[in-house]
Amino acid sequence: MLELRQVTSGYEDIEIVKGLSLKLDEGSITTIIGSNGVGKTTTIRTIAGLNKTWTGEILFRNSPIQKLKPFERVEMGIVMVPEGRRLFPSLTVEENLLLGAFNPTAAKQADQNMEMVLELFPRVRERLDQYAGTLSGGEQQMVAISRGLMSRPKILMLDEPSLGLAPIIVQQIFDLIAEVKKLGTTVLLVEQNVQKSLSISDYAWVMENGNVTINGTGPELMVNPEVKKAYLGL
Amino acid sequence: MATVYLQALISGILIGGVFSLISVGLTLTFGVMKIKNFAHGDFLIVGMYFAFFCYTLLGIDPYLAAILGLPIFFGLGWIIQKFLIRPVLYAPETIKILVTVGISLCLQNIAVFFFSPDFQTVQVAYGSNTVEFFGARISLTRLAATALAVVVVIGLYQFLMKTRTGRAIRACAEDGDGALAVGIDIDRIYKIALGISTVCVCLAGAMMTPFFYISPTVGLSFTLTAFVVVVLGGLGNLKGALIGGFIIGVVESFGEILMPEAALKQVATFTIFTLILLFRPTGLFGTKLT
Ligand SMILES: Nc1ncnc2c1ncn2[C@@H]1O[C@H](COP(=O)(O)OP(=O)(O)OP(=O)(O)O)[C@@H](O)[C@H]1O
Ligand SMILES: [Mg+2]
């Protein structure tokens, strides 16, 4: 569905993503785990088009997209829920959601999609008229994911959705991500919470210093000795 | 004596709306793309000369000219954003400042070259009509300018709050990466923002022609005033710019009668500017684009 071939990318002249190749299967949840600063966020931003692809190719359904602008990729169905949520704080939750369906195709179905999303996130429905900046961290994350779903994306990329949330909320977020998969959406997840993310993942990659090293199914990585030692603290 | 103060208050209010309209344009582009546009006031002459030539060559009334000019004013902002501002948008601050100062100089010198540095006026038949108000005189053309300016600002506010494009503009102002993430074409939004911004200034320029002289460098002092208003009202804050325009209008107007020299009127304005920067750098109303 989505394939990265030898992708490099970074900031100014610092190369962060170093010849990364990976694949996402349609309808799966794929997780990238890795320590701080290895380039996970940069990878997601490069797929979304917020960072330029320096070299290499990004293929979506076999056609290259690395030259497209971010909004064109959103129109194709590649949507990211950014690290730190990046809601529009002085806009209401409803306005935030509507912006999630900004492109013309999605805008036509904004009402239906809103209903679908609110079905999934009843908590968000209660907060529609509230300013996004006044929500709790967990609620903000739910709005961020809802906003990402408002255009019914083919691929939803979530960058550390559990960051900074209380354990009970973290569990809810992971349950919701599993629900998102049931909608038929392919999910790319970047997480520090290795245990929980591997448990819902079909496939996972370990990223180190701008490239992936270990990969396998979620259950495989969970018992992989290196992963256990480095990321699960076992 | 009281009449003098009343007159000053009224004069301040009458120019205040114009300041508001000009400042709203500046605050919008600052709020949306963090650009400090030093050419902002110079767009005034685009509206002014447009109205001037419409009047002298074609006999078109300045208010009608203001409306006829809308697509030109908007298009000018769009094109300048596309070809001049966008290429330096992510460059260091000094480069951006140089580009906008460059645009300012270009506009002024193009006007000098084509229209000569001479002062021009548009003398409409109703230009000196006034009404009495408790002994003070109210110029009708000034009243019209300030009232129309407020209408335009309120219209713009409604546009930003109620429309899909308006919502996207606010989103860009709040969080650029968030806007990219939801699939907003921010380059397009920026072009729209600068288009609206130049429309605000050009409209103000056209509406001023019945009572204000036209010259290639008339915009400069309005750039400065607009910066003061925008800082006073809160960088990027529309309501702040609206109210701030009137405050500065009145302050200048009183400065003119209270200062030993009328030419020193801006001392009052810049005193306020300095005080705000020292004691309330976020302005009176905060820095949200609302
Ligand atoms: N805007 C930027 N300009 C320059 N360098 C940056 C920028 N953003 C990130 N970096 C650098 O790129 C490297 C990788 O960052 P990235 O955010 O992709 O890491 P990450 O794997 O997502 O880390 P984390 O788990 O902390 O979120 C880091 O060394 C970081 O300092
Ligand atoms: Mg990160």
C-alpha cells in the first residue's frame, strides 16, 4: 500500500533518515519503535510531505508521491496525526474536526464523517463547542485522532499518541487505534509505549539512527531478546 | 474650549476607522504568516492613485472606484505573495525585512516615475460637506471613510469566523504544521491573506482620496501608525487592530492640539508604542487572530 525505498531526509543539511526502506500492508497496523531522536517523527513528516524527500522514493499504491505537496497527499488519503497533536487551540473542537475534512472531496462528506467519528469518540461529541486549547491532554489526543479521521484516510499515521497521558487514557487510546483499523484504515504508529503498541500491531520495525534494524510481526518482536532488553526493559 | 476637545475627539474617531482598516491588514498577514510587512502602508497609494485616475480620467466616483478596484487590489497582493514573499518566507528575518522594504521603495519610486512626486487631490463636489455636532464639525467624507472601514473590518471578521476559507486562515495562524497535517494548501491561504491585506489598505486609500492628499510617499507614516496599532492591539489580533486604530486616531488628534507643535503629534503615539512594548508586549487584547 505504502512503500519507502531508500529514503533520505532531514533538516537543513543534517541527514536524519538514512536510506530507509519499509512497507505498509493494506489494512494493517504497523509500528515503528525506537529511542528518542532516531528519526521516527522525521520519517512520518517525510511521508506526509512536511519534510522533503532528499533521495529515494515513496510509493503509494505503486505511484511515486515524494514530489507531492502535503495537501495533495492528504487528498490521496495519507494523513498524519502529528506529534504533540497540533490542534488549533482557539478554534472549537467542531471547527478542528471540520478542518480535518478540509479538502473538497472530504468536505462534501464532512457531516457523515463527523457522525462516524463521533460514534467512535463519544467523549469528543460532548466537547464540540469547547475551545480545543481548554481540553485535557487525553481529550486533545482524541480530537487529534478524530480530526485525522475526518477525511476518511486510507493511511493514518499517529506520532506518539500516548505521550504524556495517564495510563488509563493510554489504554483507551490504544483500544481506539484498534477500532480505527476495523474501519479499514491502514495505521502507521510511532510509539514509545512498546509493550502496548506491539500488542495491537500486525507488524513492527525497530528504528535506530535513521534506519530500521529489526523487523517482524508484533508478537515476534515482543519476544525478540534485543527488543526485550532495549525497549521493554526486561 | 470644550469644542476644541470635542473636535479633537471627533477628528480622532474619523481617522481612527481608517487606521483600523489599514492595521487589520497588517495584523492579518502577521498573524497568519508572521511576516512584518514594511511595505504595508505603501499599498495605500495603489488605492489612491487608482481612485485618482478613475476620477480624473473617467469621472468615476472614488467610492465606486474602491469597489471596481477590488480584484486589482486583491490580485496585487496575491502576485506579490507568490513571487516576492513566498520565496523568502522561510529565510532569515533580515532577508524578509529587506524584501518588504524593497517592495516599499519600489512602490514609491514607481509612483514617482509615472505620476511625479507632486501632491494630487481628488476634488469631488461633496468633498467639503460637513455637519454640525455640538459646535464641532464633522466632515462627511471622513465620516463615510471611517464608517465604511468599520463595515469592512466587521465583514472580514465574519468571513474569518464563518467561512471554510476563513477557518483555514485561522488554522494557519494558530499552527502551521497542524494546518499542513489536515491538508490545507498553506501557500494558497497565504496568497489569500496577503490579497485581503492589500485590499484593506487599498480600500482605505481609495476612500481617503476625497479628503486626503495623494503623493508617492504618503504611505510611509501609515505603515508606522499601523505597526503602533498592531502592537497596541496585540500582534495578529483583529479586534485589537480595530479598537487600537481608534485609540491611536484619538491619541494623535489630541497630540496635535496638546503638543506645542502640531508636527509633534506622533510623539504621543510613539510614547504609547514604547509604553506598550515595555509593560504589555502582548498588546491590550492578546495575540490571537480573533
Ligand atoms: N526542526 C529541526 N531542525 C533541526 N533538527 C531537527 C529538527 N527536528 C528534529 N531534529 C533532529 O532530528 C533528529 C531526529 O528527530 P525526530 O524528531 O525525527 O526523532 P524521534 O525519533 O521522533 O524522537 P522522539 O522519540 O524524541 O520523538 C533529532 O536529533 C532532532 O534533534
Ligand atoms: Mg518524535
